[in-house]
Amino acid sequence: MRDGELFELLEAGDISALDELIGAYYPEILRYCLRHTPTRECAEDAAQETFLNCVRHIEAYVHRGHFRAWLYKIAANACADQFRRAKDSAEPPERAADEPGYERAELKADLERALAKLPAEQRELLLLRYAHELTLREIAEIRREPMRTVQSRLRAALKALRKLM
């Protein structure tokens, strides 16, 4: 079922549509959180926090076909919060992305090393576009930047990645 149909059901009072929305987006939000938090535990917490905030504020959301981008904004904030909390803790965390199962599911080791050498902004753009398959419009909404700016920065990030590879 498409997002639009689910939101129509939600407006009609069908709460099961919310479960379907969460089920559809949870895996990709968790993958995003795994890349943006220091541990798997933090990533799982950030994903849960994302959907809790989504449920809390779903009535304020007006569906215009941008639900995915709205979710990613919430996830970005939740990951930043989790990262700060982990940074404040006494022990240095192990990166969730270093888990063997996760590495196999994501990028190959050489691509990972090349991405690590890129500035954080370029790396983020590449991951949002290619690992999470967001559109340029969705990325522009998440980053609160004009789409042309995102497009030119993405092109520069790809050029930099090619040089590193």
C-alpha cells in the first residue's frame, strides 16, 4: 500500500495504517542510524526514538508525498542525540558499522575506506543518495538546502570519491 493510501486510512482513524508505515520504513531508518551512531545499541535506540517522535507528531504532519524525507529528518536528529550521549559516556564505543554482518550488507571494504577519507558532508550526501536511495529532492529537504546546491555538492562528492578510488 502506498503512503498516500495509508495516510487516508490514518485520517479515517485506522491506527493499523501506522503500524504498516512503521513496518515499511523501519529497516531503512535502522540502516541509516547504524551509519550515524557509534554503536548498534545507539542505532536501535535512535530508530526507536525516530518512530516514537513520528507517532507523537503524526497529527501535525501534513502528507504531501514527503513522509520519507520527514522521517529522515527525525532520524538525523535522533542520531545526533544518541551520538552526543555516547560521546559523553566514559567508555569509547565500538562503531556499529564495524560489525561483520553489517559490513557485508553495506559497502565493500575499499569503498568504505575511500568514503572515510571524504569530508563528512560529502560522505553524508553519497550515503543518503546511494546507500539509502533518497531522491535529490528528499536530500534537499533533509538538509534544508536548495536542490541545485545538493546536486552540485553531490557531483563534487562523486568526483572526489573517484579520485580516491
